Amino acid sequence: AAADAALRASLALDKVEDADDRDPRASRARDALRDQLQFWAVVGAAGFCRGALRALPFADALGWPFLDEFRGVFCAWLHLGFLDGVGVAHAALDRAAGARAAPAPRRRQDESSWSRTLAAAAALAPPALARFTGGAWRARIGAVVADADGWRVLAAGCLSLVTVGPLTRLGAAVVGFGLPTLAALRCARADDADAKSRRYVAYFGCVGVRELLLLHDGVAALAGWVPLRNHLVVLAALWLQLPAIDGALKLHA
């Protein structure tokens, strides 16, 4: 609910013509998005640790007793405001991430310049590939290439899709939690709340809904019987995260 409210407040400002950085509404929207990014970065880091543990060989045999109970206590600690669990955990996580969570520098070569480069390359492509080198596809590829977090998660996802067993489970943890957590930390460090911040708040909102559904024993048992489950998790995470698709924002809308 808090993530939804922060997203709606931020998106509403795009429809206000006279809103600028000095507008109190813009400041409140940025603060709300930053609070959500910090919270979900902590939750994402915990999700990555849990996924990495379950990716270990013979993880099913180990069972990891009390792992779910620990997750419940951890979530309760985060939600108790007087303990400032989110602030403490985010400060420790941000310090541990260090330079890996530094915001990417602004570059002159943005999506439009990438699209122009791809257009020049498309002119040399055979006519049979014209369908895949059109303007819409060039814009989508340019959006991914120009976004460092986008091509990182795409590369990790493609690598995970050709693996099996523990490697696929680890890839699902990296694509679903690890890389989005680093991206959320970068967005929280940035001075402005841009479309990327909204994308990751929406993404983690979708992840939160999935985790809530999996708390039901029947849903968890049904998910356990799905073939190639981890491959499907990777594909869903890519669809939700990639800037060329913006699946999370589409679901939110």
C-alpha cells in the first residue's frame, strides 16, 4: 500500500505542468519514493540471502529449519517504527555495498544516441531482418543498452536460462533479488527520483505480492510442482524489470 501511494504521488506530478523541483509536492514524492527504495532494498537483500542458501547443493535435504520464522521476525523488526529497523538495516547494507551501489554517472550517450547507432547498423542488415530492426525494436534495444542495470540483469538472466539445478536457483536469486537490490540502492543514493526509481518500486511491489501469495501452503505446494519453475521466475523478473518493457509499471497501472 505504501509503495502504491508513493508511485501514484510521483506519477501524478508528471501530469502537473507547473511542478518543478522546488514544488513541495515534488519533494514529498521524492522522499516517499526514497523511503520505499530503502525498505525494498533491505527486503531484497534478505530475499537474495534466502535464495542463495536454497541454491546450495542438497538444500532441500537440509530443510533450513527456522528460516521462515526468522524471516517473520525480521519483517516485524522492519515494520516497528520506533526501532528504526529500516534505517539501521539500510545504513548497514549501503555501507556493505560501497562503490557497487554508486549512482551511474550521467552520460551524453543516451537512448536516442544508441537508437541512432542501431539505426545505422540496421541499414546494413538483410531485408529478412527488417522486422526486427524497425524503429520500435531499436528504441527497446537502446533503452536496455543505455541502462546499466538493464543490460546487467539481461545478461545475468540469459546466462541463468541456459543452466540447470542449483545454478538456475542461484540465477533466479541474482536476477530476482540481487541485482534489483543494488539498483534500488543506486536510486536511493541519487538526488532525483526518475523513472528508474518508479520502476524498481513497482517491481518490488510485484515481488511483495508474490511472496505474500507463497505464504499460503496450498499456493507454495502448487508452485513447487511447476516444471522449470526457476526458469519461469527468471523470465518473469526480466519482464518486470527491463526498461524496454516496464512490465512492473504496466501491472501497477
